[in-house]
Amino acid sequence: MRNRVFPAAWTDGLPDDVLDVLTDRQERKLDRWAEQGKHDKLLKKIEKMLDKHGIDFDPDDLDSTEFFSARGGKKGGGTTDGGTTDGGTTDGGTTTDGASAKGKGGGKGNGGGTTDPTDPTDPTDPTDPTDPGTDPGTGDGPYNTAGADGLYDVYVSGKGDLGVTGDFNVELIFNGTWTVEQQSAMLLAAEMISTLVTGDIADYSVIDDVRITLSIGSIDGSYGTIARAALSGVRANDLPWAGTVRFDSADIARLMTDGTADDVAFHEMMHVLGFGPQWDDLGLLSTVNGETRFNGANATLAWQAEYPGPSGVDPYAGQGVPVEMDGGAGTAGVHWDEMLFRKEIMTGYVNADNYISATTVAALEDMGYDTIFDAADPLAPIPQLDDLLVA
Ligand SMILES: [Ca+2]
Ligand SMILES: [Ca+2]
Ligand SMILES: [Ca+2]
Ligand SMILES: [Ca+2]
Ligand SMILES: [Zn+2]
């Protein structure tokens, strides 16, 4: 995930649709104001400019944007980090999170060039600190145990510790230095996934059901890339068994202050579940009238029920959910279309506040997960991250 509010070229962060209507001169002016820190003025100005073109612009959309660094992988083969092709930005070519290989069906997924030395993605690692296969998580006392400092090395969701008991379990492994507050945001995101995904999937070696290694490390300084997700290994059924999420140490404090760390964590963890990067392999993408759509039956049903406005004027609504096509590698093809879905959490541009749609949960169902989505009742309320907080 990245924040595209660059001091040097603020306009790089604007959606392509918006850039299309700005002249070079207007862009330079906006960039100059950004350099001078005149963000309020900037946002008012751009709103006015876009108003003239009838474009409804929500400045929230610029708070941060998305970057998923492991895409484009083909079955069985090592791939290059999709991030290196995201033009004009600063993270190209600096793969830092083991994103590059997505070995099908097993083995260590970390490709050459990873600089994350402690990424424990080997499912057969005898030092694996948890044995998720032997504890139903319904016994007395907590399943997960924090250290005296309140910090976890490992945390497994769905074991009842935060009031969520479920068969789908996310095993978080914390690498490096974390604060209790930062870890809380990660735990919340994982428990959210155990709330939405209800069914167990076949263990991969000792991994029940997906292992996500989390770290905070230097990426590119403030803004720019704020976090990255990557797959480390994928089952034969195209559902991942391991992946990594790394937050930029220069950005995480701001995410905590903004209250979006849990949103960003959830979003990235969803990518590790394959939301986006596995769509193509799963046969869930179609090109309809030149545009990319997610063609899963549940999500297609859900988006028409949930977004009657945009789907009602869309002659191809029944052929799939509109997928983001702008933003280049890492954003295009792995998110819902920002222009339609706005504050939905799986758009490529994360807002100041975000929500989880039924369409997103339905997409997980289409991918092969058992979820709370019920096609007979597509508008049933979806639990949200903030609901879990008070639970
Ligand atoms: Ca399980
Ligand atoms: Ca399992
Ligand atoms: Ca950064
Ligand atoms: Ca958004
Ligand atoms: Zn994303």
C-alpha cells in the first residue's frame, strides 16, 4: 500500500481519470503548493478545477493509496516484483519483502533477492512456535499468550481471544519491533478475517489456515509506499498458505494516529488471502467491452444489490464487478474500481474511513472460501472493524 502524496510531485498521486482533465500547467501549480505544504488550498483548488468537468472529487481518496507488490505471478514460476513497473515512484526495484516468488504447491516461496532474513514461511519449520492443529481454541483461558511486555511473537485469530471463534484461522508472526498498540491493529484485522471467513480450509503442512508474517521496516521514507503485501506460497487450489505484510517504519506512526492501521492491515491481509493477486489464476477475471470485471457469481450478485446506482446504469453489470484499471501495476487488476466503490476497503485508494462491503465478502466466497455471505440475502449487514473493537 502506498501513499501517493509525494512532496516533489503531488499530482503523481491523483487517479488517472483526474489527471486526464488537468493541464500540465495546472499540475505544476498543484505540485508547487504541495511542496509549500498548502494542502488545504490545494484540495480546494483541485475540487474547483474538477467541478468544471463535472467530476465529483473526494479529497479523502488521496490519504493513501494502494500498492500490492506481488502480482502477475504465473503458476510455478518466480516472478518479478510488480512494483518495479509502477512508473514514476520511488519503490521500484527495491524488493524488500520476499514478494517475488509465488511457487505453486509448496516449498519455500521466497525468491532470490529478498532481504527479509527472518521470514518464517517454511511450513515444516520444526521451530514453529505454534501447533494450530492440536488446540481447538475453545478451552479455558486464552489460546494466545503475550509476553510480559504485552507483545505477541505469534497470534492465531479465531481462537476466541478477542471474542471471535471461527474455523478459519490466520496465524500472524510478528517480526522485529512492535508496540502493543500496533499489534492490536494487526490482531483486529486478523480477527475480522476470521469473522468474515467461516470455514476451515485444508491445512498446508502445519499451517491452519494461512500464515502472515508481519514486519515494520524501512521502505522509502514518509509517504510513498506505506505497506506491502506479498504471497509466499499458494496451494494447488490457488488459495495462498503464506504471505508477508510489511509496513514502512516511516509511515506506521501516522497510520496509528489516523486510526487507519487496522484498515490497512485488513486490506493487505486480504491480498495475502489472494484477493486480487489470485483472481486471474482462479479464472475470476473477464474482459467485458474492454474493461476488467470480477466475474464470480456471488460478487456479481452482491454488487448489483449493494450498489444499485452505478450497477443500475451499467449495461454490463450482470457480467461482473468493475475492477480497477488505473494506477498501474500493483493497483490495477487487484482492487475494486475506486471511481465506483470509493470508501470500500478493497479499492486501490484507501480513505480516511473505509468499510467492508458484502461484495468483498462475496468475492472471497467466489474464490473458494466459506464466508458469511449468503446469496439468498446479499444485503445482510457485514460486520466491520469498528464493531469488533467494542466486542
Ligand atoms: Ca482452521
Ligand atoms: Ca485448516
Ligand atoms: Ca513510505
Ligand atoms: Ca477508496
Ligand atoms: Zn491493495
